[in-house]
Amino acid sequence: MTEFEGFPKDFFRFFDELQLNNNRDWFNANKPRYVESVVNPITHFIVCMAPRLAEISPHFVADPRPHGGSMFRIYRDTRFSREKTPYKTHAGVQFRHEVGKDAHAPGFYVHLARDELFFGGGIWQPPGPQLNRIRDYIADNSRSWARIINAPKVKQVGGIKGDSLLRPPRGFDAEHVHIEDLKRKSFYIMTEAPAGHALEPGFVDEVAEGFKRAAPLNRFITGALDLPF
């Protein structure tokens, strides 16, 4: 397998056109193009990321299968959404922890859209029991958490992010030094980049650096959940 040479120019053009023609007839007519310009390049990207990911941790999976692997489906779940267009207009890749079964597991993530390109790691909206374990771990390991959030490389990209509760969660001291983080429902560190970077061969190394920046957070989260890192 050759090294990554960048995503093809038609990668983002495909999503631009899909945004204007988000219907099944257009997608089915362009499905061979979708496979050629989106699925195959992402599959190759995942393969090329695998050794770089393994250097960070052997417990996060780079699965190049187009169905059931690291690549997110393009089909939107419209059951509980007001937005009824059938297809996502971006691509997403999650290298989740080996014990993870869905997008709510600890992992590293790459979001590929022309107007929004970012990559990093953490955990997104974990179920209540796991979320409370992470909060307890932050409360009990304040110094370790402070080292993560105050690291210069983390501050450079805007720090820890994630939607928050309006009030402190039940059972936690409202005066805790990390109360703003204890309110969070997700925890992640993301690095943003211009979309054009995805078309360059060095993109895999840029993503790997973003993953390394987020690695201490994922190490902390896996520790909270008694998972190996």
C-alpha cells in the first residue's frame, strides 16, 4: 500500500454538490463517484493512519472497512430530527477504543468538511454512568486534570471543549476548582485546519500531531473508565 498522497480534489466537490442535491435520486446516480472520490480515499487514509495511531496507543482501532469500520456512514438518522435530508454533507472518521461499540466511546476523530476541518480526541456524550465516573475522576485527581488543561499545546487550540450543564451536576461541589469542566457532558480537544490541508500528503502527519495533543486527555478518560491506554 502506497503512502497517503492527500484526498482528491473531487472529495470536497462531491459534498458541495451533494449539499445542493441532497436526495436519493442524485446520490444513487453518483454512487460510483462517491465510492471513488470519498470511500476509497478514506479507506486509504485509515490504513495510513494505523501505524501512527499505534505509536500513540495500541488500544484504539483503525478499521478500514467501509461498513462497520472507522468511517462513519453517510446516511443520516432522520428519525428524531427535524432535518430530513437523507445524507450527511461531510465525512467523519472515528478511531475508537477497542472496547467501544459506538460513537460515545473514547476515541480519536477526524471531521472532513470544506468549511469545517478538525481532528483530535476525547469522548462525546458518554452515557450517564460513564460520565459520572469521568466527573468523579476529575474531582479526585485535580492536579492531573490541571496539567492536561493547562498544557500549552492544549491552550493553543482553545482548550477542552464540550457542551455543558447550566448548573453543577448533582453531588459535586459548586466551588470545586474544576467546576466548569465538571459541568461538561462531553470532553474533547480538537485542532482546526484549512480544508486544503486534507489534499496534501502531509495531512496524515498533521492529524497524528493533533491526536498526540489530545492523547493525555484520552489517557485520563480511559483511566477514569478502567480501560487500558
